[in-house]
Amino acid sequence: MSYEQKDKSVKDGAPVEFYKFSSALGVFRYTSDNVPGDCDGEHYEVLPGGVERTAIETGSVVDTIMTMDFSFSAKSDLAKLYCYGTTPEELIVEVRRAHRGDDWATDFKIEWLGIGLDTSVRGMLATIKTGSIIQAKLSGNVATVYYQRMCNHVLFDARCKVNKADFTFTATVTKVQNQLITVDNDATTNGELKAGEIQVIRTGESRIIHDNQDNIIAVSYPFGDVQEGDTVNLVYGCDHARMGHCKNRFDNVVNFGGFPFIPVTNPFTDLNFDGKIITKIKQDFYEKYTIPGLT
């Protein structure tokens, strides 16, 4: 019996799904079966608690990108890497579907190919929301330009032009306590690494730095794998506000992407600016443009 016949059969179908999560942080493979198995030449493990997914969204009134959500234990390594820190720039999720009794090396179908859109944790359940890669490429988004005092550039991107390597230095981990990582020397003053990044060189895993005090780095969520003796990269952060860090830390004012000199007060409408000036402006206007006979 072919895959298509089994998939449509009420009696003979015995579906098994294989979930593959891939990014620069690593690759995780899990099966919906109760025992590990191989599919398409790759090995898939059983995740305690399993993986649940939503049905494929086939369309809606507003014609949204097709989505599929994946839920699993918030204590899993997959959740620790993907759902508590910054979302990887590219997270690819593949779903393969086969039937028991078939040769999973050849007789399977790619049921879903998606890209990570968002992650969340609620209670003991973590969720990765994905959208169809094909639909995402077809729909596209037009860049929106915002005018605000804060810089709109991403630190170290092509518009910022600051060289990340120039503001990255290494340190050695001396103690690990949940969200607090102690290093031998953070080489900065207290608080100077806020909004920066700490990366474990051995694993490539990284976290946003919330604060640094006396060689203790506070991170957004505990690392999945960090040990005493590990070498870490410490990267300066930027608050993107009013050219402070841009000028004093990065010497990069020429590339500041905000508009710090936008007036906060309208002299023609805000009497708090200077009531006398406003009164004089109004008097000059009325004297020049008053039409005889009208008050």
C-alpha cells in the first residue's frame, strides 16, 4: 500500500512524524513515535512529554502567512536554547510524515517547511511559532522608516558600521549560578555591558546581558550548557538613545541613525514655551491679515 493510500485510510494508516529544528545554535530532531527512529538518513529521538503541533493554517479572511505552532516541555534543551534568549536570526523547522511498516529512508513526505517567527513560554509549556518559508518569501515586507530620537540601526549592522570585533573581548568563567555568570575579568566598569551579549565560544550559545557588576554577568536566562573554565565572548551593548553611547563608547556619531534634535515644543501652540512671544506672533498675524469689517 502506498503512502498516499495509507494516509487517507481510516483503517491502515499508522502515521509517525519527525520534527527537525535547525539554526546556528544547533540541530534538534524529535519523533512523535514512542521509540527513536531514523528518517531520511537522520536519527530522531523521543522528547519527554512529546511535541504537539497545530494544524496547518490554509487561509484566512486577511490572507495571513500560513503558520504552524510547536509546543513542548519548557524544561527541554530545545526550549532552553530557543525560547528564553534572543530568537536566532534563522530557525528552520521541518516536519516529515511517514507510516509504520514503511521504509522511512525513502517512503515519507515533507509535510511542513517553516521559519521561526516567535517563541514563548507559559508555565511548563514552551511554544515556537513558525510561518511557511514559501509564503514568507512570496509576501515580503516593505521596510518602514521611523523618525525618532533613538537610533534605528541595529548595533554593528551595515548602517551602524561599527566593527563588532573591536568591541568584543574574552574572559574565563569562574562560577555559574543560574542567571549569574562570574568571569575572571569583565574589563569594564559596572553597568557598562548592559544590552550587550555574552557568548560561550565552546557551544556558540549566547544571551543578552542585563547588567554587569564586579565581574558578575547577569543574563536573560540560564545557559543550556556553560561550565567553569569556559571561554566567553563579551560584547558591548548600545542603548541607541540620544547619541550617548554612539559618541562616548563607539565614536560613531557620524552614523547615528536617530533624530535627537527634533523639537519637543511647538512655539506656535504651546504657551508654556513663552507666552509673550506667542502673543506677539498672534498680534502681528491679526494686524497683517485682518479683513476690514470682520472681527
